Amino acid sequence: MSRDDATIRLREVVAAAISATAPDVADELPDLDPDVDLFEEYGLDSMDRLNIMTALTQSTGVEIPDDRYPQLTSMNRLIAHLAAAS
């Protein structure tokens, strides 16, 4: 799998995790700036964050330590973390 294919797949995985947690924002995700803070932009709270991180761990097998949550706020940061650990 090429790096671009892996990035596209991870973007889809992240979008699916966000959509499952906050279905009302699913339609907006394709137009989202990949560097914007997802949690601020969509008003997601700490339980939403936990649910997203848990879903990402379950779907990718990549552990996301609790202390990394504050840094993993954008689509690009989430993808970079998942890609680096894969």
C-alpha cells in the first residue's frame, strides 16, 4: 500500500470514528480543514474525545495514550499519530 493510500484509509477511519460519535457532523467532515481543531470546531466534549480515541484504537489496533489526547486535535494530527504507530 502506498503512503497516499494509507493516508486516505486513515482519513476514512478517523472520519468514521468521528461520525459514529457525532453523526450530526458527518456531512461536514469532507469539507473540514484537516488542521482545524475538531473538538473546538464541532463542540465535542471529553466523552466524545474518549469515544473517538477508543474507536480509533479498536479499528486500527494503535494505542493512543491518554496523555496524547490534548495534542491529537485535528484530522492531520490524528492521521500522523496512527501512521507513525502502524
